[in-house]
Amino acid sequence: MLRVITFAVSCVLIMCTLPAHAGPYKQGARVLAQYKGGDKWYVGKVAAQKGGKIEIAFLDGDSDTLPPGHVRAFDWKVGTKVKCNFKRTDSWHWGAVTSLKGDQVKIKYDDGDVEDTSLRYCREEPTP
């Protein structure tokens, strides 16, 4: 009985310490990735995996090959805080996701504005 409990506790501890980015990801899977290893998370899709790295095709047209620690599963949902390029004016503002369908997202900005936009114009970044 003690061995079973010890095994169960060990399994829980091991699973809890696995990084959220542990892959592998399927080709075409939507992910969040840190372009050039920065601190901002952009939406992209897995283009390929090779040599322990993941090639990402970002929705904005850029691409990068990253180690697994810079890629994680796409986990945005209603209420997720993001920063978006408001009306594509290169003016990035904080808001929250209010709906999500495919690559389209509706954002309610902190100043009260609302916008329907593409995930390509939004990112997740550390909050100030």
C-alpha cells in the first residue's frame, strides 16, 4: 500500500513540474511563441519540428525557429488580458478577450473601446 501511495505522489510531483510548453505539437497547431526569444507571446502555427526546435509561422507573416521553452499551447479564452494594435495604427493598448472564433477576436479595451480584429494584431506580454 505504501508503495502505491509513494508511486502516486511521485507521479503527481513529476507531472506538476513538467513545463506547460512540453510538446510535441502537431503541424498546424495554433500556439503562442516568443518571437526572437523576447518576452511577448504572439499567436502562430507550428510549421515544423526538427532538431529539438519548433519552427513557428506567426500570423503576422514572420517566422522563427525556437526552443520548446519559447513555445506554449494557445490558451486564450474570454477574459484573457492581451495587448492589441488598436485599429492597426501601431498603437498597442491593453484589453480583454470578449469572444474568440477562429483567428478572429473581439477585444474590450481598458479605456472602453471595443474592436473586432485578428489574432495577428494581438499579443500577450508581462503586465506592468
